[in-house]
Amino acid sequence: MLSARLVSRATTRSFVRFYTEGATGAPRPAGSADSFNKREKAQEDLYVRQLEKERIAALRKSLKEQRDHLDKIEDQIDQLSK
């Protein structure tokens, strides 16, 4: 018996989930979700949101560092042009 495999591929914006065909964990037709499937989906969604939150925080930090660097360079240019 094949075990269900969930393969996540990280893209720059979101995750794409691929399920093996006929696997136990494969999504069921619409309207037939049980409480386990709902809970599993909620946990996956929470994980993705947390990961995206971390990425956004890292990008904001990087952006702040770049702005600080640009401000420093502009100050140097202003001092040289006097």
C-alpha cells in the first residue's frame, strides 16, 4: 500500500501542493470533507501564512537596510558636492 506523499514546491509567492494519485491523503471531491481533512487543511494554511509572514519580515528588514545604505550614500554625495 502506498503511503500518501505531500510534495510542496516553494515558489516566490506561494506554495503549490501536489498529491500522489490515489493516495490516502489526496483531496476528495467537493462537499465530502470530513473533520480530519478540514483540520489538516487549516494546519497547512496556518503553516503557509506563518512562512509568508517570516518572508515578508525578512524582506522589510532588507528594504530598511537598503534605504539606510542609500541615505548614507546620498549624504556622502551631498558632502562631496559642497
